[in-house]
Amino acid sequence: MNAKSEIVAQIERLDERDLAELLPLIRQFADRRHPARKPGFLSGLREIQIEAPEDFSTNFDREVIGECGDR
């Protein structure tokens, strides 16, 4: 019998209360072994939102030095 089959067999012998007690331990073990992946750099860039005039990219240099006035 392989390890997974043995674990399943042991779990099937437990009642609901024991399973509720075991579940946090299993989650903790699994989280240590396979931590959740952090979002990548590009995923973070997708979240950036810029509020700017429609012609902002065309007039960027003028916007930076303030030649375009208040909008």
C-alpha cells in the first residue's frame, strides 16, 4: 500500500469531529510545502490605473513642466 492509500484509509476511520481537528494541520502542512504563488510583476502592472487627459502621452513633456495648465 502506498502512502496516499494508507493516509486515505486512516482518514476514513475518523469521525467528523476528528476530521475537523485534523483539517487545520493538513492545511498548515500543505501551505508550508506548497506556498501560494505571489502575483507576478506583470500582474501588478495590470492593476495600475492612471487618471490623465486623453492627450497625456502626446503632451507628456509639456504636462511634466506644467505648460498645459490646470485641467
